[in-house]
Amino acid sequence: MVPWRPLAAPVRLPLTLCVVCAWICGLFAPASARAEAPVELLPAIPPGSPAAGEGVVRSVIVVEASSSLRATDPKGQRKLAAELHVDLSRDGDEVAVVAFAGTAREVTSGFVTIRSPEDRATLKLAIRGIGTEGVWADFSAGLAAGRKLLEAAPGSPSDRELLLILGDESCDPDPRGPLGVAAQVARPHRMDAFCHEKVLKEIVPALGGAPVFAFGLSRSAPRAFLEALGRASGGLGMVAAEADDLPRFIAGIHARLRGTALMKGAPGAAIEVHDGAGSLDVALVAPRGAGARLLDPAGVEVPTHNEKPGEVLFVEGPAYRLFKVASPAVGAYRVAGGAGGRFVAVEGSSLWLEFVDAPEVAEVGKEIEVRVRLASASGELPSLAFLDRHELHLRGAQAASGELGCSGQLATVKPVLLRRGADGIYRARQAPRARGELCFQAELVPGPGGMLTRRSAPLVVRAVPRLKLVAAGMPAFAPVVQGQAVEAMLSLEGSEIAVPLEAQLSLEGGPGLSLSPASIALTAEGPRVFTLRVEADPAAEGGPRSVKLEVRPVKPKGHETRAILLEGEVTVVPLTFWERTHPWIAVGSGGLVLLLFGLGLFLPPRFGRRLVLRYEDRRAPEVPRTGTCVLRKQARAGFYRGARLLLGAAGPVRTGAVVELRPASGGGVVARPLGGKVVREIPAEDAVALGEPREVRAVVLKDGVFRCAPSARYEVIDTGLVFWIEVGR
């Protein structure tokens, strides 16, 4: 066993320079100089990942910053790969960056949620700031820092997490640090083995299922350890072998996360976009100035102006050009230009695998049908030709009552290949053998020409005893009058119910009849007799009619075939003309009375609010008596009776009046002399100049009345009464 010691720089430098030169030369070599690799699928998606839908992808990029990278990565390819990971991430994904050498540090102070091109730029700026000043390289420290970030991040069950590690993956810690001291005590001659054991036995089990994707830049990187790390975490570990490894590796991670096949090739090759595509990311690695463009299936150039980054985002990086197209058209995209370059493309699909109308319960010994479909969130199915390029496998397991659930057994069960129906639905039938649980999980895998991998969420169906639902007969409903209701009893005596259920009630018998309640609850020990109410609409057709009463179990799903149908007769009694119309007559009469009452209150004329009556009794000229009153207060209108004021010689009276005052249109007042009296208009005292004669005019009557002019004084001859109307304030 060779004692542990750092690899001498003179030995590592030529070796790593060869790797880097191969990388650079491979990137810029003509397409004809290399054989085209087939479309590559990374290992199967971890359980639950594709079923999670559009959950957040939370990733930690762990970048080495030790001085050994000056030799193994002089061009900073690890940082370019990290930037490509940022650009390939979707909006809404969360990314954090950690740098490690002898110790680890957070570069981004936690996760950055990608919501705009500015967020991507912030992450890439942080990545570019990582240097190569570290003297030591503790791989385990970087991995542990990434684990802590994931542990502290809140999330939901649909989220996915991963760690991406980029460096030469050496474990060369400070001998005076905790890991170095512990290694010297345990195995002083094998520092790397001690470090690897710590990672595999302590750090990886604490990741909570988050896969680790580790990329070793140097051919001297510990291949066996990286591969073991990938297997143990559910990710992938590899060492640089070809020039295409870095972009293909990063794009492969995103293809795996999206459950699609990685597409790669030289400019001019077709980039097929399939049914249900939700996004397309194309990254081209080519010499500067190659002028690569992306053409859609119609041959139109995909814009690069970023006016609508939510639809098309273009990134001009130092080593690649990236197109992110949302909702791409189905068909073949192509890269034009970019001579000497290579592209990688990742399609994001909006199609997900799901169970259709899945039952919640299954009766022991009775078959149930399990249906599976591949569809978008809106329920749209892909073409049958697309489905035929894939295979659907179904796993099923059963656990008896009292045992642990059957979900954990699915991974050990051999899957069964299902054939699609003409409607694009996959079907299978299964009957439980005993009480307990049935579990199912479907998985879609690519066949010849296929590209999509999907795994459904597990379906758990309770296996319950058989349901027996019986009824004593159709409820006996009495004749029901139009617009009224009758009640009858529904007896389900003799039914055998093992689990609580809800049954839906429906009545078929033509229009005009309604049934309540709409549903009933049934339990093992609950009531078996229920009161039903049938109501006839006022417009329902009269006479006897045949009806059907259906009692259908609806909750939980799985008992629908146990519905029972009862047939009987309900007679609708029609209303007479008076019964049908008397409510409207009563309402109309009441409305008319109310209208007449209102008219009687509000139509009679009233005196204006500001009209004031002034009067004088001049029967004793030496001592004239005067009076004043507000007309509206003195004389009020009655029910269908207008306001009026009777005026005698001494003022308002009830009898013996000489003149009657009534309100007139426009807020005026009209006066009617009574008893053949004559009225004349006299000027006011202050209107006659000193020494001038007083002009007296007789009032002309029209229809026995005259209109009182404001402030004009009127004298009723031979009575001594003088009155006039003023408008108050």
C-alpha cells in the first residue's frame, strides 16, 4: 500500500495540460473530424422526481478553488460549466454557489431564486469571482457545506435538490486541520481513502436523497470514488474523457431532471421538438465569431434581442451561445452557422404521467380497472405516434390488512408492459385477494425514437369487504300538488356496509320534479331509513308519471357499480285557475291599494313652505288689529284633499269666512270671495307718496277666483278685512 502524499506538481502539470489541450482542441475541431455520438440517456430518474411536476429545482454548485486548478483547469472550464448550469436552470429554480479549497465558503450567501436575466447574471458574476489561491483542497468540506445549505432551505414535496461538484476532485486537506489530524491518527498513509470514506459514510447519507453530480477535470481524478459517489447518492460521477464532456455533462443533468433525452450534434443537425414541449434550451460551443443562429421549424431565425426574455432568452457567453425558447413549436429546429462547433439541446416537456379517475377502494375479489394516461396539465394528450415511440410499464403490489403499506414493495416488483388503447389511455385490471392495500405505479420509458421518461406518483387503493346495497322498494310518494312537496321513506334495510360511504340520490321522471336530499351518508352502524322529499314545480305537467330513483355510491371512489335503481310512480296534481293565479291577484291588489294610498297622500296641493299670510281687521280704524301666519302650518293638506284656509274679518276661521285661500301652481295662492263679496286691490301704505291720491282697483275674477300677487294688498269690501301674501326667508 503506497503511503499518501500530494501528487508532485511536475507530475500533475503535464498530465493535466494534456487533458485541457484535448478539451480545447476537441471543442474547436471540425465536425467531420469526430464521430457523431448517439443520443445518450443518463441513468433512470430517481423515484418521484418526474412525478413531481413543475416543482422547484434547488441546486448547490460546489466549485474547487485550490491552486492545483492552475494546472488542471487553466482556462476556467469548471466555472464555464457552472455558468452553463445557471443558464440552463428554469425560472423559479434556486441556485447557490460554494467555493472550497482547504475550507469551504458560501459565495452567494444562500440560494438565489432565478426570476429574471439579472438573477442569472448575479450568479454568474459570483462564479467568475472564484479564484485558485487555495493551498489545500478538501473535497469533503465543499460537499458538507452544500449539504448544510440544502438542509436549511425550506421546500415542498415537489421540489428536487442536487449538488454539482466541479474541480479535479482531489482530497488534499490541511494536515493540521481537523480532517488531516483525524486521518493521520486513523490511517496516516492513506489520506484520500480516509476522505472518501468520510464522504460516502457520513455526508452522503445525510443528504436526504439529494443526488450528487461530480465531474473530475483531471485524468488523475479518483474515478472509482466519483462513480461510487454517484451511485450512492443517486447521481453521477465521472472523469474527463472527451472534449465534449463538460457541456454534455451539464446538459445531461438538466435532461435527466426534465425526464427527456439529451440531444447533441454539429450545426445543421435537426433538433426535434416533440408533442407537449414546454421549453427548448440549445447551447452551442463554437469559436468566437462563428455567427451561430437558431432557426425554428419554419426556417425563421429565433430572435436574440431579448425584448421578451420570458418567451426567448439569448445568452452570449464567453464560451457558448445559449437559446432558451419557451413553448417551442413542434418540429425540427436547426443551428445555422457556428462552423467547427457543437451543440447540446434539452427539451422540457409539459406532459406528465397520471392515473385517470383512480378508485379509492376496491372490493375483495372484485376487479377494478386502473387507467393511466400521459397528458398536459390541461388534459391534452400527445399524438398516438408519439406514444408508440415509448413503452409504459405498470408495477402493482398488495399488502394484507395489518401489514405495512405496499408502496415500499413497488421497487421490487417486476413491471408489466401495457398497451395503449385507441384513445391513448393505458388500462389494466386487478382484483385484491384480501383486505389491505393495492399499490400501483406507472413508468413511461423511451422506446425506439422516444425521448421522454416519466414516473407517476404511487396510487394506493384500499381493499375492503364487498358492499351489499339493497332497498325495500320504491318510496311511496303521495300525490303532489304543483308548487308543493311530499315526503316518503327510503329503506335500505339489509345493506351490508363495511366502510363509511356517501351515496348520491337522483330522480328521473321528466322535468318539474326535484328530490332532496341530494346525498346520504351510510356507515356500518348508522341508520338505514331516510326521509326523501319530492317537490313539484308550479309548471310541472299534471298527471301520473313513471319515475326512477337511483342510489349510487360516489365516495370513496370504487363502489359506483353497486348502484341500485328503483322504479315507481309519482302523481302530480294540477292547480285550479284560482289556485294558480290568486297569489298574483292578491299581490296586484295590494300593490294597487298601496299606490292609491300613496297618491292620496302626496298628490293633494300644499301651500309653499315660505308663504306668509298677513291680515288686518279695519272695522275699528282707530285701533286696527293685525295678524300673521305661515300658510303651510295653518292649513294642511289631507288624504285626497288639498290645503285651504278660510279667512274671516278677524283672521282664520272655521265658519263665517268671507274669503277662501288655496294653493296654486308654481307655489302661488288663489283666493275665492265667499257670499258674493267684492274684493279690491289697494296699494300698500309705503307705496303711496305723501299727498298723492291712493289708487284702488277692483279685482277681476276668473272662474270665481283670482291669483294673489306677492305683497299686493286685498280688501274685502264691507267686511273690514285686508290681507296680503308675502314670501318669507
